[in-house]
Amino acid sequence: MISRKFAKKLRIETLKMTHHGRSSHIGSILSIIDIVAVLYCRILKLRPGNLKNNDRNRFILSKGHAGAAVYAALAFLGFFSKKKLMSHCKNGSNLSGHISHINLPGVEFSTGSLGHGLSVGCGFAFASKLKKEKSKTFVLLSDGECNEGSTWEAAMFAGHHKLKNLVAIIDYNKLQSLTTTTKTLNLEPFKKKWESFGWDCKLIDGHNHKILEKNFSTKSKNKPKCFIASTIKGKGVSFMENKVLWHYRSPNILELKKALEEVKNAR
Amino acid sequence: MRDNFLKALLEVTKKDQNIFLITGDLGFKIFDNYIKKFKNRFLNVGVAEQNMIGIASAMSLRGYKVIVYSIANFGTLRCLEQIRNDAAYHNSNITIVASGGGYTYGSLGVSHHATEDIGILRSLPNIKVFVPSSGVESYLTTKKIINLKGVKYLRIEKTSNIKPLNKKIDVLKPIIYRKGNDGIILTSGGILSECIDSADKLFKNKKINLSIYSLNCIKPFNKNFFKKLLKVKYIISVEEHNYSCGIGSSILENLNKLNIKKNIKIIAIKDRYSSIVGDQNYMRRSNNLNSKSIQNEILKFFNDAKKHF
């Protein structure tokens, strides 16, 4: 499957989901769509048929508030019905705003409180290492999430145990809940921090599919890998890009129409 | 009680390849024997309890039966949200062991007084809560619960070597230590010894003859046992735990579920922190949880009740 086409589908679907569910975080969702698309199309090789295979790759969305992106990806890959997506955040739905695994095959782990996912990733990677499996564990974090001390507990653990089967991807859109990461709690020198915790760390373009695929598929040496993926919050919809407002706001019908036009017409 | 836990752990681990022990940098020397035998099934995550529970939860989803070990409040309160979201919501098969329940580490200060753990842990869905009152209970509980599905909390502490009345015990049910017809004491943890001393003295001095049961398994509760409490006139609960949400509260909740209305005397810590410290016996005395105070409370309870009849 061509990941760029898949990304377009995910953008369209998640815009509709957040509109119909009147739910937040479309900015954060659009920010990770390209990463999620490349992972599910080209890297993870997860399909409904191989979920029972223990030696499979695992993906944990640590920034659980962008769960809609993963729900949509899983539905398009046939893990559950696409119809279900429109129940997102509505009464009686199990597609909660923050990602949940109950009765949703393909969702590896539920998150929503920041700073949990990397530890969980460490656990999966450590177990795979003990079992001498070939699979990898990918964890997608937000930049704001790196304010959490628990993220660094996990980073220190992965570095110490040289978990080369663990890949952390940071959605570095430089905007967090209220303002920029720089104004809130400066993360820089970000790359150096990860390196000093024993990781191989690389800055990459978080929207360039070729670059993402190439980097995600390189073999790790004797260290866990961290990709600081430079992204744009709200990517793909001009009036949402780089705006904190879209961390919260759900697109109304006019905004949805405009957004969908932009996404559909994009190359 | 810790020795009994360790003995059981070694025995269970020997038989089951999936058992994995994680410590949050605590348990100096006590795991030497375990590590010697099962070095590939041991991990010290360092002083990082949040990470510990996240790792344990994921490993349990990969088929491991994980035991996480820490002391006092570190393996529970410090990482409470990880226990809730990562472990309990995912129904992870992990056993959280907290050594040093109640005032075991009395002199070390408030940070080390584990006196709210039962209430906090038992309020989480998908968690079973065990507080053994004797070495035998600790041994048998450890052996049993590692193989139970879901999250288990096991609070252990120093205990005297009291033996239950019956040789064969089921750790999922209340365990009898003393028989009497005038009322019943329900307790959990090492404070059982104070309860037994109180009951013996009340019998000797006041001819009040009380039964004593250990509520080793606080959650889930044994319906049949609580149904029988309908016929008991005086029910007293004793715990080395804060008054709110502890053993006494759990008894009231269980009775309420069964629609049984009873007045219960709850003997517990009176919703306070103890900045004045001392050893466990001192802490029990200063918090009115020693044998003498328990006797007085029970006498008062009996007298007050009589006034109302």
C-alpha cells in the first residue's frame, strides 16, 4: 500500500471523526498521520491475521489523545469495521477520545495519561529480548510528554539495557497544551538528552514518507533508537497548522468542509 | 512474614518458567538465593516505580507472571496511576508486593508509614487485595495468588508465628484464630497478635469471649462468611491502617451489599500522620492500636451497646 494515499485517507477520516464526535485533538492527530501511515503501511506489518503471532512488531501510541489516527488506520486495515469510526467519542462507543484496547483488536495498549507509553514499550522490548524474538516495539510520544519524569525513567532503562529492539518516535511539533514547548519547559538540547541516556538519536522530517520509511527500517546497532520527528501540528489543513486552538477545538461543518477540500486537493 | 513470602516465591518459581521478579531497588540480600537460582528471571529496575509497573504490565501481557517488589508506599502510591491504567485496566497478571505494611518502619517516618495502601488499592477495579496476618497465611497466600489472574496486591510485614486454629486453610476465605460466642474481631495484618492478646485478656478479666478471624483476602470478599455475620451481635474490626477506606470500611460495604445492617466498632488510625516516631509497638501504642487500647475500645463498645438495649 502507498503510505501517502493511506495518510490522505486517515486525514479525511479523522477530520470527520472529530467533527461528528465533537472531540478534541485534531491538531495532534494530523501531526502524527504521516508517521502512523508509514508505520502501518510499510513497517509494522500488522494485519488482523497475524495478531496471534507473538513475534510480531508492536506499536504503542503513548500520546493517547491522538487515538483517532490509530483507530482509523486499524479500521482501514480491517481490524474492525470502518462504520465503527463514526461512533468516536459518542455515547455508548468504545472508541474513546484517548486510545483504548478493550474490544478493539489491533490496539496494543491503552494510554491517555502522558508518560506511560515508553515504560510499556520497554516492557514489551525487554520481554522480546528475553524470548530472543526478532520483533520490534515502536512507541510514539508527544514532545510535551517529555516533560514527564516517567518518560526519562524509561529512557534511562532502555539505554542501560541496550534495548536495540525499541524505537521511540517523538512528534516534535513544538506546541503543547497551552503554548510552545520552548516557553513551557524547554526540551533543548533534545537530541543530546536522548544520546546521553544511551540512545541513538536522529532528527528527521516527520511528514516526508520516504525519509520516515528509510529511517524506521534501518537496523539498530546496540542501542535503542529515538527519532525526533519534526512535525507541524494540524498538518494538511492550513487554518489548523501551528495553532494551539486545534488542540481543543472540534471542526464545525463549515470548517470540516473546508478542511476536507484542502486535504483532498493536496498532492 | 517476609521469609514465608520468599520461601513460597522460590517454590513457585521453581515450578513455573513464566514467573519473573522485578524489584524497585529494594530487598537487600533477601533475593540472593532467588538470583542464584533464577538469575534470568530477575530484574532490578532501579529507583523508578512508575517505570517498574509499566514494564511489569507489558511483560505480563507477554505471558509472564510478574511479581513486583518494593517497600512501604513506593510500589503502590508512587506509581498509583500506572497501577490503575497500565496494570488494572489491562488486567495484567502482576502481583504487587509491599513489604513493611502499617508501622513496620515506624521510626523511619511518615514517608515509610504504609497506612492508606489498603484503602487506595482496594478502590481500584480489577485488583485483588491480600493482607496476611501470619507467616502461614503469607506463605500460602503467595503460593496461591501468583497464579490468580489479574492484579494482586500483597501487603506483608513482620508477624509473630501465630498458628490458625485449623490446619487446612483457604487463603481466599477468612481464617479463624480464636473461638468465642460474645462477638467477633475481624482483622488483617500483623496486628492480629494484639487482637489475640486483647481477646485473651478480655476473657480472663471480663469473661467476654470473642472470636477472631483474619481477613487475609480483603477483596474479593467471601459472601457466605459475611452472611453469617447477621447473627453476630458485636462486630469489631482492627487494622493498622487509616480509619477511612480500610478494613472496617470494607466490612461495612460488604454487609451493605448483602443488605445486612450492623453496628460495627472500627478500631483504626484516627485519620492522622504520626510525626512522632518509634518502633512498631510504640506506634501501635501511640495510635491506640495496642492490646490495652483495643480492650478499652471493645469494653466501651459493649457498654454503649448495652445502654441502647
